[in-house]
Amino acid sequence: MKAVRFISMLLMVVGSLNWGLVGFFQYDLVGDFFGGMSSGMARFIFGLVGVAGLYGIGLLFNCCGRCHCGPHCGCGCKKEK
């Protein structure tokens, strides 16, 4: 589960940096790197970033995001265990 969380956070960072480049400089790094915005590989990466974003929504509502507040969490949250 740790690997899934790391990969989705990495994809969310890639997606946000790509959107920043598009917004500020009108440059699509992912599209350029993978052969154009409509290439199959670029669309696959965009899809993975979207799925990672959906997973990230779930992390927003999680108490600490690291261990789901198990019995040995130690995050100091007040969530019922």
C-alpha cells in the first residue's frame, strides 16, 4: 500500500507541474515527451494522473495519510480508533 501511495503522489506532482507549465508557458511537457498530446502513451499517462488524483481525494479525508490511523499511528489525531 505504501508503494501505491508513493506512486500516486508522484503522479499528482507530475500532473500539477505539467499543468503549471501549461498555464504559465503554454508548454505540455508530458505531451511533448511522449510524442504529442493525442498520442497513446501521453493519453495513458494523463489517465494515470487522473486516477492518482482520484486516489488523492481519498487521502484528503484520511486522518494522517500514512497509516490510516491504525493502533500504532502516533500521529496525535483525535479520530476514533
